[in-house]
Amino acid sequence: MGNDNPHYARGTAAGSKGHSAEAKANSEAAASEVTKDLGRRHKQVVEAFETYGVSGEIPETIANDLDLPVHVVRPRCGELRKRGLLYEVGKRPGLMGCNVMAYSTIKPDEAA
């Protein structure tokens, strides 16, 4: 059964639109536009992780600390990791029982 919502017509909904070179280029361009507007949220997430020091924490805990939905915090973690502002420090049990990545603002080899 199709969705009659015009927002979803012809691939206009947010998200990946395929694996072609053109689709990837469009996704990268869109992502760079989005990150221009996320400076405040990025800063907020980094500051929340700083309080956990070298041991770091999982995005669910940070979302709870900031009173934000986890779907707002988790993508920021990936973006901040790519920018070198967060570092993966291992997996821990998440709220749903699955292991999820924990992040820290301190690079693991600098902590030693």
C-alpha cells in the first residue's frame, strides 16, 4: 500500500536516496548544509560528554542528561567523532539491553 502523502512522493522524504554517485553527492551536500545549523547542539553534546571524563558514556545517558530524545543525540555523536571531538571508548549495555558505543572527549591513548 503506497503513501499518499505528497512529502514522500518521488523520493522527497529525508534520508538516503540510493547508492549512485549522484545520490551520494547529494547526500554529502545536504549533510554539510545541515551541520552548519547544528553548532549549538554539537557544543551541548560535547559539554555533556566532558562531565564523564576518560570513561565516557553512552548516547542514551547523554540524551537523558540533556532531556533530549536519543535520536537527536546519537547522530551528533557520529558527527562529532568524525570531527575528532569524540572518541569511541568501547561498547556498553544500552537501555534496551543491546551493546552500544560509548564515547569520550578524551582520546583513549592520551588517557594512559
